[in-house]
Amino acid sequence: MTTPNGSGPVSVPIKEHPQPPRRLRRVLLIASVAVAAALAGAFANSAYSQGFGPPWQHRPFWNQTFDPAAIEDRADRMVRHLSVEVDATAEQQEKLRGIVRSAVRDLLPLREKAMNSRMRGRELLTQTTIDRAAIESLRNDQMALADQASRRVAQAIGDAASVLTPEQRRKIAERIDTWRAYGRGWHRG
């Protein structure tokens, strides 16, 4: 820009915005950090106490009482769905149903034991004195329970695999890969 008579550049004064005093900036920073921490704490508390999502949509499975008949029904539906996916014969489907029903009957009592172990762990950790021996005993019990459940599931998988043909097992493996690829963005791992 030049002066009106064209003699040279004009210096335009730059308006400086008044800055708040240091103390006010510090108070605002501390307040915003405190609000962010409070929101993060509230979110974490909500997530760990009732699960993620709005409370009206979330029904945590560990607080529900399971009906063995409903579980067997769900397992039957799963077997029917899987049978359609792999083109299983009626005979194969019946064998798979028997395997799954048996596994469900064997695993349900283990679930109850696991629930009781969780409650016992909570009791141990909320006592006024920490009993390390009892905590270690509980850990050993939980590891034995997990091992027992894992063995039963492995047995059921082996039994089911022996009922299916190699081609049907290949179809299941492809289906699992599809599920994993689809769910990759939604699950940890």
C-alpha cells in the first residue's frame, strides 16, 4: 500500500488482541483438564459397572439367569444354521445336535462355578485384610475350571469335526475367515 501522495509504503498498525492474564489462562486450563478427567472417569465407571452403551440397551449376560432349555434351543438353532451352511445331511445334523447338547449340559455347571468364583474373588478383595493364600487358592481353582471347560469344548469340536467331511470342514473354515474379516473393525485384536 502506498501513501496518498504516492511517496512510499504506509505502515498499518496491527491491532493486538488483549490477552487474558496468566492466572486466568492457568485457571481455565486446570478447569478444562478437570472436566475432561471427570468425563473420562464417568465413562470408565459406566463401562466397567454395566458395560458399554446406553443402560436401556445393555443387558449384561453375567447378571442374567440362564435357562438351560433356552440355551439348548439356541444351540439347536446354531446347529441348524451351520448344517445349512455346510450342506449337512439329516443324519449329520442329528449327530451334531447330540454333541452340542451334551457339551452345553456339561458346560452349564462350570458357568455357575465361575460365577461363584467371581463373587468369592470380590469378597476376598473387599475384606479389611488381604488373604494372599486364599487369593492364590481361588486363582488355582479358576485355572482348573478354565482347563476343564477348555477340554470339554475341544472334545466337542473334535467330535463335531469327525461327523463332518473334509469339504464341510473347509467350508466352515472359509466361513470363519469371512466372519473374522467382517468383524475386524468391530472387535479387539
